[in-house]
Amino acid sequence: MTDKAIETVTGTGVVVRGNDIDTDRIIPARYMKVVTFDGLGEYAFRDVRFDEEGRKLIHPFNDPQRSGASILLVNKNFGCGSSREHAPQALMRWGIKAIVGESFAEIFAGNCNTLGIPAVCAAEDVVSDLMSAVEANSTLALTIDLPGKQVLAGDTAYPVTMPEAFRQALMSGQWDSTAELLVNRNAIHRVAESLPYVSGFGSR
């Protein structure tokens, strides 16, 4: 286990209801023309949070009581559409650290995992109960417990699932592939130098 290991995530929740919420709704394409992902948080759900004049609309991400929320609750097939990494990047930069939903688009869930954001699935009735509880109480503490495969809402525990490879990567701290490469850079260089088609390239 490394210092990047993620076993639990605790925080208050924010609910975004609706099935098949796609990545273009999560982060509109016009905000993807950036060199880095910095600042994308302000554009999360932009087109359903603001009108054409920039006035705020009624949306959970605009609710002052949810401004510190870190656990997002969603319905079916969240993150469908394009494979843009900007969608989980925008959610993360808004403040989201974990997502509980009925189901996720496969690529979106993978992109979340590579950012260290657990995206766990729960049954429809469980998600419905959690959404109602969170909407009724903005201070309700939620905990995603990966070793226990459960989400805790106050004193109540609900079962959750996620791909085992994703769960193990998070708990072992191996979800950050870039960090893994950097830690092993010396070994990578040694292997590269031992390969004639790499070490001898350009010398002939």
C-alpha cells in the first residue's frame, strides 16, 4: 500500500438526478480547448447551471448548501457519450471525490478511477434512498468504504459494487499510472538500454 491508497472517502453529498447524463452535459465541448485541466470545475454542468446571459439556474451545483459536497449521487448510465477525460476532471475540480450511481458508462468509470475517484454502483432502490436522504439533509455524512464494499449514510450501510480491478488499484494506491511510471523511471531506462532496437537506434 502506498500513500496514494484510497480506502474510504467521506463527505457530504450532492444529487444530480436523471438517466443517461452524457459527458457533453457534464462539460460542454467548447470548454475543452485548454492546455491543462485547471479551472474546469467552474464549467461543470455549465449549460444547465446558467442561461445564455450567464444567470444562475436552479441546479444542485448552484445550491450554496452543496458548495462543499464531495460525493455525487447519480442514476443510470452516467457519463455516457464521448470518452472525454475532461468530464471527470471537471467534476474533480468542482470538488467531487467519489460518485455513487446505478450504473456508469465504462470509459467514464475508467477515467474516474485513473483520477482516484471511486465510482461505485448501487441498486436503484439504494440510490433512491440515498438521494432522498441527502436532499433532505445537506449535512448528512456519507462514507464510501471500499474494503467493506459499502456506502454509509449516517448509521445505515448499503452494499455497493465496482470492478474488482478498479477497487484493488484504488486500495493499493496503483490507480495513478503516471506516478507509477515516474517511480519506476530508473527500471524503465535500464530495460530500454538493454533493448538493441532502442539503445542502438540512430547510431547506425
